[in-house]
Amino acid sequence: MKPTSPIRLMAHLVAGFPDYETGLLIADSLVKGGAHFLEVQFAFTDPSADGPAIQTANALVLSKGFTTARAFEFVAAIHERHPDIPVFVMTYASLVYTPQVKHFVAEAKAAGVAGLIIPDLPFDHDEGLTEACKANGMVNIPVVVPSMSEERLAQIIEMKFPYLYTALRAGITGQKTVIDQNTLDFIRRVSEGGAKVLGGFGIGSGEQSKTLAPHVYSVIAGSAFINIVHELFDETHLEESRKKIAQAIEAKARELSGG
Amino acid sequence: MSENGYFGVFGGKYVPEVLRRPIDELEKGFYEAIQDPSFLEELKTLQDNFIGRPTPLLFAKNATADLGGAKIYIKMEGLANTGAHKINNAIGQALLVKRMGKTRVIAETGAGQHGVATAAACAHLGIPCEIYMGEVDVRRQQPNVATMEMYGAKVIPVRSGSKTLKDAINEAMRDWASHPDTTHYLIGSALGPAPFPDMVRIFQSVIGREVKEQAAAKNLDIAALVACVGGGSNAIGFFEPYLEATAPRLIGAEAGGIGTGYGENAARMTGNAAREGIVHGYKSRFLLTEDGQMAETRSISAGLDYPGINPQFADLGVSGRVEFMAIPDKEVLEALQYFARKEGVFFALESAHAAAAALRIVKEIPKDKAIIINMSGRGDKDIFITSPVFRNRQWKEFLKSELTRLESGADIYHAKN
């Protein structure tokens, strides 16, 4: 079923966090709450672009022996449950490069992934990622930031990527973001080549989401959901905590998608 | 020198977009600075007066006589101010920070030697600095933490991941990504995205240039240079003048840890555990799992306890110009004790890997040739690691009585024992 909420929300979750089953339940709740896209992060030992909330989630998942193969199973399960919701995979270069880019992209394709977001494979150091995605009918979604040089920004706009993941400020995930005129000017500039702008970094409230929504194709939110899980997950009262998490995630997604 | 940031297939700038601009600006600023005679002159003055260069090239006559092989020489980098070669790079980059108008320095440290060097360099040049250090390393290198704080630096223990050097690097990268305009990330190892590997090598190459002059003055016929390789900063600077030549042999000693199994060492260039990967902004050889997760590492020396290696060394290892040996912890301690007793030279645990590698090959080399060990650091900082090994009972008693005294508030003259 296609989502009908007024704000296109791209909701982030970590594959297998806090455990495999609860993770799938979170994906369901995000979709129920009105998410249009899911961004599934594959855990990495050294998530150097993430703040404490997502770092801790990464570490927890890996401590349970989570593998890339299992993460693809997780994504495939989501895709099967929500075939109308495009799923994007976000992770770090090491997980894509080590098994070979082509191989990772083929696995992603097989799991039903729509695109990849790999912040440390920038467009001029992408190890063939963009090509491999194209060859598989998927998209590579590069990250752009307001501080990038005009020269690089012009280059990336020129390359006509279908989507650009637009971090609205410097820093890492999970810190607070203020949306001001400079932010809006940057978003306008980024979309000049026709790319759909996925905008986020620090979006946690319905108010922020509403302010941003008219200017972007989709609003991204991540740490806001992860924090809910950190707060409510309780392995000693598993069923009860799963129920609470599902409710809270759905409510947060609804708040952020204006539904 | 790299080509566009690459050494063969290794190197590059695999960084999130937010770090690209500060890296590009740094690259431009660095190459301008090293072409500017006034910058080089200022650096030279600091090298002479603040670091105490040149460091001596010592003939280890007792060890040479004892072993009966090549003449052993020791490049005494450990005599540099702050006790290790790290200051060569720290003062160079700190001077660059001033020139580029940044107002804050952050750094990572493993053994703490780079942290100490950065703290001292920043104190000397009047720049505020914060040092990220894994919690495990904070514990095993406590004397260096005290020293950094004495220089006025703020030491931030890193509790994420394996709580060692790699996690300190992650945390420093996060900080830099949050403050790219005001802050310079003063990387201490010859790794990370371009231009760091070139920059660190160039600042450290003062070691190799001095060795070349000193060896010529002593008429040495050098058969081999031996250095320890964690990230690779001392080794690449020491080898620098000889990289393009085919002689002498260049030998890098890696951390063999407690065994050859998974998580038991930090050997990137020997053994089967390492593979080509992209982590921390550069492509090199790393200890990675099949999925590309960073593997655990193990070494008695915090400074070598890192899963990656300088990308130029990855290339030089593949081409065969540099040979690598993995030295187990036990052999490291033996070499440390050997040179302390024979020569009155106390190696840092990191540098003792090089000493041990030299001991392995010295007898194969004829007497008229020389082998030079880079003592990249001295061992004072390791007292909390070496004391429990060499004088366990006395050390325990000392710590217990010292704790009792501190808790009772007694003056040191009135403590028991």
C-alpha cells in the first residue's frame, strides 16, 4: 500500500537493531506511521560519521554477531512485507569494498534494495559504485553538505544523480539542526540539476519536519527513532517493550510525516 | 611522493563530503608552506631548539661485540623532546595550523606519544588542544596522560568500540566533521586521507636525512635500516631518503602480539589476516573480517595496536622494497632488556619491535656492514607495563603502599616501607 501522509518521510533504522525481530517490527511501525522510504543502516565497527545514538546501535548489533548476509536477509524481509516502500541501504565503504563493490551491489539488488548511501565513497572516489548501481537498476545516492566547495557542488550537480542526500549542517548524526535561510538557499542550489533532495541530519520534531518539507523531496530522520529504541528496549520484558517501541515509533513517524 | 594522493592503488581521499573541504584546504596550505623559506626556517629553528635535533646516531659497541655480526647503530629519536619522533610531525603541523589561521587542534593518540608531542607543540605555539585517547590506552599509558595534562591539553577518554587507537581516530574524525572551520585534526601517524600520508612523511623525513649525513660522516656501509611500523610514521620518515634506491634493506617490524590467530596481533603485511580495504579515509591493507568489519588487534605496545597501515607502506610491501616481520610480545621484551643492559638504552615497547627484528638478522650480516635501528621512542612511559613483567612482586607492593599512603593523606616521608 502506498503511503498517504502529507510529508514524504525517509525513516532510518539499523538492520537487526535492537534485535532481528524487533527491528522488523520497527520497520512495520515506521511504515504504519507514514514513512515513504526506509533507510536501513548496516552496522560497522567504526561508524565515524555517526553520533553516540547510532554508534551504540551499531555496536550492539555487531556484539550479537550480525553479518552482512543477515542484514540483507533483514532488508529482503522488509521488502517482502512492504513492496511499495523503497528501501535504501546506508553503510560505510569498508562493508561495500571488502566483498567487492560489484558483489555487494548484486546482493543488494537481490534483496530488493532501491539504492545505496555510502558517505565515505564520495562521487570522485566511488570505486565504481555509481556504475554498478546503474547496471543493476539501482541508484547511488551521494551526500552533499553546505560547506562543500562551489567547484565540487557544481561537479556533483552536473553528474545528474537522481537523488542527493543533503546533510543540512556539518557534524555527525544526532546533533540539533537549525533550518535557516542559508539552509534553504543551499537546498535550492542542490536541486538545480533536477536531483530529488533528501534532506536531514538532526530532524527530530514535527515542527522541524514541517518547516523543511516544502523545500525538499523527502525529509530524513534517524537518531530520533534510534533514541526511542534505546529508551524503551528491555530484554527482560521483551514482549511488553516491543509493544511500547512499536507504538512510540509509529507515533514519531506520524509526527514527522504530518499524518 | 604520492600521485594525486595515491601510492600505487593505495591512499586516496575516502572521506565523507563534510571533511573534503578541510582536507583540500589543508593540502593547499601544506604545499604552500613547505615552499616558503620563512616557514622552513621557522621549522628549522624549532627543530634545533625545541626538539633538540639532530638526535645522535649511537654505535652499540657492546651489543655488536656480543653478537658478532654487523655493526649495530641506534638512531636515538627517543632523545627528542617529549621522548619520541612524534614531535617532528606535531611541531610541523602545529606551525601550519598557526599559518592557516585555525584556532584549535585535536589529535588522536595510542601510546600517548603523539598526544604528548601534540600537547607540547601546542603549548609552545599557544594553541588550545584536545586529545582523544582510547580508554584502554588511557589505562596502559597513564604516565603520558599525566604529561599531556601537564602541558595543558585536555585528554578525552574514548569509550566506544575497542577503546583503542582506532576508536580515538573515529572520535577525532567526528569532532573534525563538527568543527571543520576552526579546528585542525593533527594526525600523528602517516595514515588517513591525502594529504596526511605525504605530510607526515615529509615532516618525519628529518630522521632519515640526518641518518644519511651521520652515516656518511662515520663512513658506514649500511646493510639495513630497521624500524617499527604501527601506522608507520617513524619508519616512513627514517626510510625516506632510501625509498627510491634499491639498497639498503628496509625492514618494518609489526606487532606480532601473542600469536598468529584472529585478534592476537596487529600484523598487516605478514600472515594471512590482512586484506585490502578502505577505512579511516584511505585505502590500504587492514585487519578486516570477510564482511569488512575492523578486526580486533593485540599488542603489548599501544602504539602498534592499530588494524591499518600507511598506504605508502602497503604499496612498498607489495612491491617488495620494504620487508616486514611480525615480532611477538615476548621477543619484544627480550630485546628491550637486552639493549637496556648492554647499552644503557631503554627502548619504548614500540621501538623495541625494531630492536628485536635487528637481533633476528644481525648475525647474517657481515661485520664490515652496519645495521641501523630507529629507536623511535624511549621507554620511560612504559613503566606500568614493563614493571609488572620484570619486577612483579616489588611493583605490586609499591602500588599498594602508595595507594595506602595517598588514601591516608600521609606525607611521602612518613609512608610505611
